[in-house]
Amino acid sequence: MGGRAKGLLRTSEGARVIDRTLALARRISRNVALVGASGAYDVEVPRIEDTRAGAGPLGGLSALLEHAGEASAIALACDMPLITYDLLGRLASYGGAAAALAPRRDGRWESLFSRFDSPRALPVVRARLARGSLSLQGLFEELAADELPLSPSEARLLSDWDRPEDLP
């Protein structure tokens, strides 16, 4: 997107994606935070810096899990303009015994639409950071994650905006 913060893009209804996402997240939990160093977002939520700069999304996930403490944490990208309250609520409440839960699309984990048992996932994330294993796909495999089943229509709701032609 040419360096633009994708969460600042506007939906077809005119809302910024970040504002829409935060509104949905706040309906699920009072403990909502923005992870990462982007100063582009002028939103009223706590900011959490990545645990380790240069570690990509795993550094941000580590910070999120530390912030969550003993609670579960949901990692949610700010560039998915189609997610719904119902789908996010299902992610938050779906059963499962694993330390991580996420849907899979095309054989890959949706790592930024996922839920973690913070106390169990954080030590694994820290160990992966320490050894330089930064792949989120590998993390889900190591955690033996549970899969959140999705219907085809739900899977389409997880589409994000990566290219100008993705915009409405």
C-alpha cells in the first residue's frame, strides 16, 4: 500500500478500518491494546511496544502475551475490514485445549486472527525469539494449535487489504 498504514484505509461505509476493528474488539473485551510502534494511529487505546525490535510479528505477539498476563489474548490484525462481531466472538469463546487457536486458510494458520492461552504460549514464544525462530506458522505447529473451523463465507471475512486492487 505504498507505506500507508492499512488500518487508516476507509471501508466502503467510510469508517477507518482501525476504528471499526477497535469497536468490535471492545465489544469482546475491555482490555484492548495496539501493539507495535506505528505512530500513524490516533486512537485512544494503550500502546504496547514489541518485546524485541526487528523480530517481526513474533516480537509483537510476545509483548501482547506479556501484557495479557494470566488472561487469554487475541491477536487481531488491523487490516481485515470484513470481520464481524459474531466471528470475533466465536474466536473468543470457542472451546479447545491447546495454547493457541486459529483458523487455517489454504493450509496456513491465520496468525493475526488467533487466540492464545498467554501463560502457556508465552514461554514457547520467548524460546523461539531466543533461538531466532520467528515464523508464526512454526509457532502454531509447535504449540499444536487447535483449528477454528470456518465456513467458506466466514473465511472470506478474513480477507485483508494488501494491494491497491483489494480496496472497495
